[in-house]
Amino acid sequence: MKQELLYLILIFALLVVPRVLQRWKLPAPLTCLLFGLLAMLAWGDRVHDPVVILLSTLGISSLFLFAGLEVDPRELRRGAGPLVVHLLVRCATLAGAAWLAWRYLDLGWQAATLLALALLTPSTGFILDTLERLGLAEDERFWVTSKAIAGELLALAALFVVLQAGDPLMMGVNTGVLVAMLVGLPLLFVALGRWVVPHAPGSEFSLLVMVGMVAAYVTYSMGVYYLVGAFIAGLVARLLRIRMPRLASDDNIHALRLFASFFVPFYFFHAGTGIPREALSWEAVLLGVALTMVVLPLRIGVVWLQRRVLFREARAGTLKVSVALAPTLVFTLVLAGILYQRFDLPPVIYGALLLYTAINTLLPSLVLKAPFDVDPADEALARGGEAPLAAHAAAPHGERPPAA
């Protein structure tokens, strides 16, 4: 069969079939992951195609570029009090989970910390893509968005430190590179806006994606994976919104959503092809079920208690926010891969992590209104192109915004 025809069949399988299966509340990313796993079992190493790898890189980078664009510092400041408490609790739970992994799983402190991040970090870009379809009220969406973004900022900072901590010299060098990125990216965006955009109207989206991919590659070269650089590029573009309004405009954010919706399925497919056969064992299944029965209720319970104590919120609304923050799919897949490749994570734990993240990704689609999806087009249309936190601009500092 010709290579071009194989690519067309793969595109159809990843972009059409998962949508059909969503009518039975099976999230599309899990279907793509399953397709990758089945392809690996059928064809082995032959599924590691360079074209699929490139499309996968575009998918994960664009997803985190979008997540960075969704950060609104002004809105985070409006909920600063509860968010600080949330982050303190998150730090305590991460420290506790890392200590348990170090103590009982015989992992080094770096691997133990990465395992804790894989278990406890919500996948912000993934959650934001699907927020409108979960049947949440305005105030509930505000807190899901704010807590997911705050948690991801903490996780990305911890990821950078942990991955660099093994070599203090390289950590110093790469920290300097990261600082240079933070200084250089705004200058690059401004330079492109001054010397390129006036002569190429409508090129803002292409330039945004290009800079995001370059930033993603820089951090990948530093050993901290693509997602850090892509997120930073999106965040910088968002911070320049006043000076360069078209760069992070609502139209560009919507376009980036559509761009990511095409490439993200290839990331999940590629992640499925990278699952080692040794991870597919009954021991991994039992460990994954045990991990889910312990960690998932604790995660939901901790957020539930925060909402009840801070806001005296109704139980139903509190539960919705807690469940909406449950999915960890992207972070778990990325960190499980890093742990397996760089820290020799036992395949049994790798398989257990996969089952854990599959279950917590399924949970919102079973409990809340609709299944998770990687196509965000309907959400942008539903909210009229507004930024996700814009409706809460009048919310007092540290208080719950009023429902619409």
C-alpha cells in the first residue's frame, strides 16, 4: 500500500472515528491513544514514523501554546487569596506524594517528584478545550480555569527545576537560557510586529505559531520537553496583548484552537505507540486500579474541602469543580514517558499510570454533562469569542464571581 494512502487512512482514523465513538461517552484522546497502542502491538517499531512524530510535536506544542495564551494575570490576581491557598495545598500534596514514592517505590528524589507531578497535575490545555461542554455555571468555570492554570504554572516550574537539578552547572546555564527567552521573546514579537506584520497583513497567527514552535524546540534541547517553551511563548504573547492586540486576539486564539484540534490526536496516537509491551500486564492493571482508588478520591476530596471551607459553596457545585479538575491525561503521558526513558521507571508503574489517567479522563464524561474532546470549536462559538475569564472582570478580590 502506498505511503500517502496510509497517511490518509491514519488521518481519517484519528479525526473521524474518535468523534463517532464520543456518542458512547468515550473521550476522543483515549480513542487515539488506544489506536496507537493497537498499532504498536500489530506492527512494533515500524509505527515510529518521522511524519507522525513531527505531527505529534506540533500537537503537544500547539496545545501548550494555547494554554499559555489563556493565562490572564489580572484575573488570577482577582482570585489571588483562594488560589494561594490552593497552591499551598498543592505543594503539600506534591511533597507528600513524592516522599511516599521515594520511600516505598525505591525511586530517586527526581523520579519521585516527577511521579507526584504526573499523578496530581491537571492538564490545563486539555481541560480548557472542553470546559464549555461540561455543563458548569460561570463561577464554576472561572474556578476550574483559574485553579488549572495556577496548578500548571507551579507544575511547569517544578518540572524545569527537577529535570535540571541533577547537574548544577547545566541548571545554571539553562536557567540563563530560560531568562534570555523571557527577555528575548517579547523583543522578537515586537520586532516581527514592526517589520513583518505591516507588510504581511493577517500573518500574526503564523508568526505566533512559528515563535511557539521555536521556543518549544529550545526547551526540548535543554532537556525539559516541548511543553515548557510553548507555554512560555503563549504567555508572553498574552502579556503583549495591549501593545500588540492582534497577536493574542480572540480570533487568533480561536484559530489556534482549530490548529491544535487537528494535530493533538497525533500526539495521543504517538504516545500510544510508545507504550512498552511490558507495561501491559495484569500486575500493572491491579496497581493502576489501586492507585486510582486511592489517589483520585483524595484529589477530588481535597478540592471539594477547599471549596466548602473557603466559599461555603453548595455541595453540587463544589463536586462539579472538583471532578472537572480530575483529568491529568497530557501531563501523565508526558511525564510517564520521561520517567520511563530517562529514569528507568519500572514498566509496571508505567502501565499503572496509563490506567490511572485513562480512568480520571473518563470520569468527567461519565459524571458531568458531556464527554471530553480535543476539538474546541464549539466552545469558542458558544462564548462568542470572549476570553474565558473575561466574564469575571468585576469579581472582587478573592471572592467567587457571580453566576451568569
